[in-house]
Amino acid sequence: MRLNLNTKILLGFGIALGVLLLTTGVAYFSNQRLSYYTRQVQHTYQVLQATSDLRTNLRDAQGSVRNYLLLNDTTYLPQFDLAEQDMNRQFNILRDLTRDNPRQQQRLDTLRQALNNDTRDLRMWTDRNASAPTARVMISRNQERLEIIRGMINRIKQAEDSLLAERDRNQDFYAQTTPIALLISAVLTLFIVGWLVSRIWQELAANAALQQELQEVNEQVAQRIGIIEHLAEQVVLGDYSVKIKDEERDNLGRLASSLNRMTRQLSETFGALENRNKELDQFAYVASHDLKAPLRGVTTVVKWIEDELSGELSDKMRQYLDMMKGRLSRLEDLINGLLAYARIGRTEQKLEPVDVAALLDEVTDMVVPPDFHVRLPDTLPSALVADRLSLQQVFTNLIGNAVKYHHRGGGTITIGCREQKKFYEFSVADNGPGIAPEYHQKIFLMFQTLRDRHTAESTGIGLSIVKKIIDEQKGSIWVKSAAGEGAAFIFTWPKQALPARSDAPALAS
């Protein structure tokens, strides 16, 4: 049957109203889900950010202990405490963010135990005597645990990445569904609910703008974090002049300001330390140089007494004069050693290709007696660009010590060489009496010797000179030995010669 106009209008209005209600319900549901997954995506980004911060805190804690052991600088210990506090705080934030994820909570429980073990082990190393060998042992022992912790953190991050991908798909789905529902509603109820469609469209536009703004903020945060990471890498490489231009008043801005203050303080501290070292070297030179003249005078007076009063001297007096000459000789050796130590890094280096095999032949001819046997490796660098005199001085001291401190007539000295990526690793080993482990660090200190101090040859400066030369080349030296098992001194020498220093005045003889 035919329907009158009013019925058609009412029916059409009812149908339109029903469609409106249905599509409005669908649009409302889609919009709510879109907002929900938008919040979920934001939440996932927060978890990923907290995970990244936790990894950074762990790296800072490891770096503080490593720098303390390498540089023997106790100022790194408070940094370790601060990094540990930040790590605990960041872990608690991460746990709060993942309370709705039981699987992640289980991973965090395992990670918590691993972090506790790691920080406990790191704190144990802060009680050790700082040295490069100790730092290498610490790094070697902690490497496996560190890899395990990184694996745990990566699994947490991978789980969040999976959640992020799933939530992004849901978000995209509802972002596409909502406009379609609104479009259908607009076509079917254009004259009745036009204003409603407009409102919903405006809301969607606002959500899109919010999402775009969130994306831009995330990009800016990632860029700022990248700048901070670059500064940290430059500081690790020894460049303390880097600065961050970040004037924002948020957490990252405050962190940037703190890092700028830290680099400035580090630069001032290392500058002051370098000036102190220069002053100490200059003092050592002046003191030893000025002592030479009166020392020669005393030696001359002793010789005059022996020459002019030889007939009047008793046996006891001759014994005393011999003792005095021995003391004067040892004092002269100490002064000469001190002068040699002060000259290191101040004399101009002459860089040239060095045939290490030929250099070792010259050294062995000078310092090795006939009853000793020297073993050389099959392969040695034939054109190592270096200061030949410095390298020769290192080998002369090490080979000379192997001869000087040998406990029996005759012996074997073995020279080794291994090529690494950026340096050569040389070794000088002997079959002498060896060195007990408790003396491995002491022997590199000034005036420290394991031989009787009354022995003229034992000035305790030779290994100090060797260490300072190698330090100037940015290399390292250590000893492997035990009492009664011989000793092996190992040192590294860079393949690429370092540029000559221009800030250190040369010392005269």
C-alpha cells in the first residue's frame, strides 16, 4: 500500500535516525578504540624510552668503574653511585609501566637479579687498586654478564616492539574504519545530522593533529637523544670541548646542561693535571741538573784525597772512600736517570721508518753478554714509522734488565711480536728468577727496585722511563711473571706514529 507523505517523512526520518544511531554507535566505538590504541602506542613508546634509559644507565655504571680503573681517578666513583641510583629508578619506572604485562614482569624479575649481581660485582672492583691490567681483567670477567643483561633488555625491547607493531595495526585499522563509518552516516543522514558529522570530523582532525604532533615530538626527542649520545662518545674518546645547544626546559634540556657542566669541569681538571705534570717534569729536570755540579766536585775531592794522601790513608779510610765513591756513583746514576725521565716527551721526535730486526741486533750487541742466547721472531716490522731513539731505549732497558737481574750465569732472552689492528704487541721474556705478582705494579714506579739499594746498578728508574715513553705513544705495558718462572714484559706500540707535541719545551743535557 501507499504511504502518505507524513508517514514517509516519519519513516524516512526513523530510518535516517536509525542509521544515524547505528553509524554513530559504530563511529563512536571506532573512535574510542582509536583513542585507546593511540594511548597504547604512547605507552609502548614510554616503555621503549625507559628501556633505552636503563641501557644507558648500565653503560654509564660500567664506564665509570672502567674509567676509574684505567685512569686511577676516584672522581668516577660518585658517577658510578649516581648511575646505579638512576638505574634503580629507571628500573622501577619500567616495572610500573609494564604492570599490565605479566610476561614482561617475569623478564624484569630476571633482569633485576642480573642487575643486582652486576652492580655488586662492579662495586667490588671499586675497592681494587686501579690499573690498566685490573681494568682489562674487569672488562674480561664482566663481558659475559654484560652480554646476558643486554640480551635480557633486548628481549624486553623486542616484546615491546611486537606490541607496538600490533597496536599500530589496530590503530591504523580504526583510523581507516572511522572515516568510512562517518562517510556512510553523512550520505544517508546529510540533511538531518550534518552538524553531527561535522563535529565528528573535527574530532578526527584533532586526533590526527595530535598524532602528528606526537610523532614530531618523538622525532625531536630521538634527535636530541642522538646529540647527547654523540657527546658521550666524544667524551669517551677524550674530547671535552664538545657542547650541546639545547635551551629547552624539560628533562632532556636539564640533562644537556648537566653534561655541558660535566665536560667543562673535565676539561678544566685534565688541563690542571697536565699543567701539574709539566711543572713536576720541569722540577725534576732542574733539581737533577743543578745537583750535577756539586756531585762532580765531591767526586773530584775524593780523587784528590786518594792521589795526594795515598801514603797516609789507613785501610779503614780507604774502605770508607770506596764506599763514598760507590754512593757517589749511584747518586750520579740516579740523577742521570731522573734527567732521562724528565726529557721524555720534551725532546723533538725524529720520525723515520725503523727496521725493528736491525734495531734489536744493535741493542743485543750493546747490552747482551756472549753467554746469553737471544731468540728473535721470524717476522718483525721492517718499516715501522716511529722515533727510533725512543723505541731503542725501550728495548735497551727491557733487554738490559733481563741480563742484569738474571740469577745465574748465562740465560735465554726471547723477543716476541704480534701484529694487531692498530698497533704491534712486542714482548721481552727471560728465564730468570721471575717477579712475584705483588710486585708487578711496584716495579714501574720511580725509584722502585727489587734489588738491594746499595747495588749501584739498581736505580729503580729504568722501567719508569720505559713506561713513560710508552705512555707518550698512547701504548701500554704490563708484566707476566711468577717467582722462579722467569718474566715477560709485554708492551704495545702504535702502527701510526703520533704527532710530535708542540706544547712541551725541550730540555738541554
